[in-house]
Amino acid sequence: MEVARASIWKTPFIGAYSKVFGVNAVVNKNAPQGFLRRLRDFLKVGSIAVTNIGGVHAVSSMIAVNSNFIIAPDTVEEEELRELESLGKEIMRVESRLKAWGNMIILSNKGALFSTRVPSNEARAIADFLGVDYDFAKLANYVAIGALAVPGEKLCFASKILSDKEKMLLEDVLKLRVYTVSVNDGLAFIRLGLLASPYGVLVGESTTGAELMNISLALKNL
């Protein structure tokens, strides 16, 4: 696996407008064709849903995903839902006052960590749908915990601002090895600048050489 830089609309926030999970992706409906080719060629993404979520362009904040499931808000529109369904995943539309599920959940194939903002009955319903164990937490005193981690199939990248105790919690809940990194020259909210597939990692163009080396080291230790 290799790591490389990328951009979308000349910004380094590639993970704000797209979400990669396994060899699938959900990408903003106006994403440039060159960016879509980058996902296909470098990350080997085979299936891409090109859509907004509930009309929101920052699709990564709106959905939580793992290899088999998509958690979406009740504001997802029918046309958007059909595009998501093209990926062949099971989809749960959550009736809730919360909408940005990508911010509220860090999800792997084996566990879910919910923000403390998520009501317990909603978390239980989502975890039952997914068939995974779950827990609740703030991370680094943030409730938008999903912006602080990017889980993959074997490894979870997490922000360097997490404490050792929070890192251990993530490992315990997600059943993944957690490796702390930064991207885009110190950006703490790493999801905004990092996309990971089983074949590689793309980071925002502002990511420094030292940050690239740190991510490369994590990939070599897989």
C-alpha cells in the first residue's frame, strides 16, 4: 500500500466531500472527473455513488459506513437514496433530530463508537441493525468524534490530539489497530484530509513530507 497527495477543487479537503469504504465511495455530485479517476486508479475504488446527502455537499459528515452498511439521515432524498443503493449495501435511514451521522459515529465492521450526543435508544437501534458492539465517548473533548478518525479494514487512522486512553478505547470498540497521524500540515480533523482503501491512502495536498512518512510507516506495519 502506498500514500499520495490529492486535491478536490484545488483544496486539500478531499475527505470532506467524499467517503471511501473498502472499494466503494460516496462522492459529492459535482466532483471533478479527474478526482473520480484518482479514486479509481490509485485507491482501486470500483463502485462510486455520486450524490449529495440531504442536499448537503459535505457528504462525509452525513453518513457513517462500513464494508456492508450505510447509516444515513432521514433527510436523504429519494434520488440520493437510489444512488446510494447502487453500491449494494444495506442502508438505514435514521429518524432523529441528528442528521450528520458521519460526525456522530466512528464505525468499523466489528464495532461502533457513538458521540455522547446520540440518544441511547437511537444508538442501540443502529448497533442492532449493524450487529456490532458499541460504546459512547467524546474524543479530545469534541462531540463530532467522526471527524477525528478514519477506520479501514485492518487499521484506524486517528488524530494526534487523542489521548492514549482514547486511543485504547477506539482499539477496544472497533477491534482495529489505531495509529495516530495528522494531515494537511497539522490538521487535527483528519477525516477532512484522508481517504483510505485496502489498496492505498490519499491525503490532502497540504500534507507535509513528515506526515506522509508517518502514514507510510503505519501502512508498512500492517
